[in-house]
Amino acid sequence: MRATVDRTGTDSHGRAAKIQVRRIKKGDLAKAREVLELAFSDWYERQMGSRPRQVFGGAQYVHHRWLMEPWGCFVAEEDGTKIVGTALAAAWGGIGIAGPVAVLTNYQNQGIGQQLLRAMDEFFEENKTALQGAVTYPTSPKHLYLYHQLGYHAKGLALVMSRPVDRRNGAAPVMPAAAAAAVKVKGTPFTARRFSSLEEAKKKATIARIHRITNAVCRGLDLGKEIEIVDGLALGDTLLLERGRDLLGFAIYHAPGVSEAPVGSLYVKFLALDSAHKRTEHLEQFLVALEELASDLGLARVLVPVYLRYHAAYSTLVRCGYQVDITMVRMQRGKQEDYEDPTHLVLDDWR
Ligand SMILES: CC(C)(COP(=O)(O)OP(=O)(O)OC[C@H]1O[C@@H](n2cnc3c(N)ncnc32)[C@H](O)[C@@H]1OP(=O)(O)O)[C@@H](O)C(=O)NCCC(=O)NCCS
């Protein structure tokens, strides 16, 4: 007697299983996270020959992304019972960020990934994003093909870089700078203020000022939702670099916990300096402020993203001793596809 083999994509009678892509509901969150982590663990294991002990270094994506952008988060479900894939998208104003996306290994290469990407496309259309982007693995023919199929173009490399934080002579971590609302940035006329310390009424006005900075980087780019979710869930904070009453720049960062920061690292998700103040010394000073903050929080590293088309920003990171941890390629599609100015001092993560 032949054993019955369960094939993915077919049920026990050999009928094609029905895969439906729908929006994530609250009850799906744990399962969606599990699918994401399993699919990526399998992928890393195939690439590197060993399974990561903790996928993404302990960083998490699903829960807060769903709270921030519930209409942009999807699952692929088999026969209405089993979640086999997930995709998280966000609209940063006029820029749609696609990903992460994952399909359980046994369900791959059956078109489910493309179904999820198409669902994200509908979300981007609903939000009228002019430009869509993602990052993927530059050496994987499958990943490049997948995004190419949906009209994305491979652009420059997108790196995640990091630098160990100088230990203060082995002293136990102190918290004052992290706890203080605003601190002087040593040797500069700047102050670093935490967004969370602002009165509620001032928060809206600050988000509007930040929007002016990002709008000058790319028309329509708006990080307001990211700032609000980091503040609302205390995933980290947004550091405001100020001189007197001027806002020179901002950095949205996550600290480890239930956030996108890996264990032991302060993770900068988005940093931009006002184009009127785009001097590389200012970026250096801003990085020092973030490193001090990490040290005050007892963290060992600062992690930053950088897109190589922002050449001045990348050169500054290299000069400051940052080294490459992850190399990906940015995929872009839509209007203003070549909007980047190499002199802009922007560190942005599209993962
Ligand atoms: C990337 C991922 C989401 C794709 O999901 P998927 O369901 O396998 O994707 P699909 O089946 O819709 O599409 C894959 C396509 O790549 C093609 N493909 C597979 N291997 C390929 C290769 N070596 N070279 C070129 N194309 C390849 C498949 O034939 C298919 O195209 P087709 O439908 O035109 O035949 C899935 O592989 C995954 O979860 N990987 C691990 C996590 C990950 O890498 N996420 C994405 C990070 S950007």
C-alpha cells in the first residue's frame, strides 16, 4: 500500500489547496510572527549552513508594524485554517515600503509570495504612493526575479552598519543622559532632545517640522507614523538635534525589547539632517550623541542603515569606524525613482 504523502499546495485527496491572501487580524499576530521567523531562519540556514540561534538577532517586526499600519499587513492562509505566508507594508506618506515578506519553505515557489506582493501593491494604490521600494538579497536570482516581475528595478546597495560603543572604563551603565529630556552634545553648540519628553501639544508641531525635513529629501516622504508608534509603544524614541530653536535633524531609534533593535544594540531606523544643515561634521556629532545614548542605556553597539547612493553619509560612517553587517540591494519602482541626492545626510532602512 502506498503511503499518503501530504504535498503542499494539495490536500490529502490531491485537490489543489486554496490560498487566500487577506489582511492580518489581531488573532493572527503570533502566527504571522512565527511564519516570518521560520521562513527567514530556513533561508539563513540554507545560505550560511547553520541555523541562527535567534533570527534577526531578536528584533521583532509584526506586532508594532500591524498597530502602525493595519491595512498594509497581510497573511496568506491555506483553506481558511493555516497561515503559510505574511507580508508587512507601510506608507511613509508618498513612499510605499514593501516587506518583510515571507512564505513557509514548504509552500514556496507556488506563487504565494507574488500574491502577497500584489496585495501590498493594492495597499500602495489605496494610499496613492508615488514610489515603492524594498530591499532584498542581491545574490539571490529568485529574489531579484520576484521583484523584477512586479516592476521593481535593482538600484544601489543598502547596508546595515554597526560600531561598538566605547565602554566607559568598564563603569556600570548610568542612565542620566537617557533619562534626561535634553542633553548638550559634547563640544558642539547642539542639544539632543528626546521626542517623548515633549508636551503632547508640541509633538504635533515637531512632527510637522520633521515632515519639512523629509519632504526636502523626497517629495511626500512622511515619517510621522513611525515616530508616533515608537513613542506610543516606547519602542525607543526620536532624538531631535537642535541648535537654539532650530531643528537640525532627527533620528528614530529602537532599543531592544519588543522592537526592531537586535539584542544589545541601539538601532537607528531613520535619520535625516535638514538639507540646509547637511554638513558631515553634524552627522558625526549626531552619531556621537546616539553612541552616548546607547552607552547610557547599557547597550554594546549602535546599528545604522545606509543606502550607498547617499555617498556623503556612507563616507561619514566609514570615517567614524562603522563596519558592514548586512548587504542588501534596494529595489525601487514608480515616479521620482532617482530622487536621491548623494550629498543628503540620510540613513534610512527599508527592511
Ligand atoms: C522570497 C519569498 C517570500 C518568495 O515567496 P514564494 O512564494 O516562493 O514566491 P513565488 O512562488 O510567488 O515566486 C517565486 C518565483 O521565483 C522563481 N524562482 C525560484 N527560484 C528561482 C531562481 N533560482 N532563479 C530565478 N527565479 C526563481 C519561481 O519560479 C517563481 O516564479 P514564477 O511564479 O514566475 O515561476 C520566499 O522565498 C521566502 O519566504 N523566503 C525566505 C524569506 C525571504 O527571503 N523573504 C524576502 C526577503 S526580501
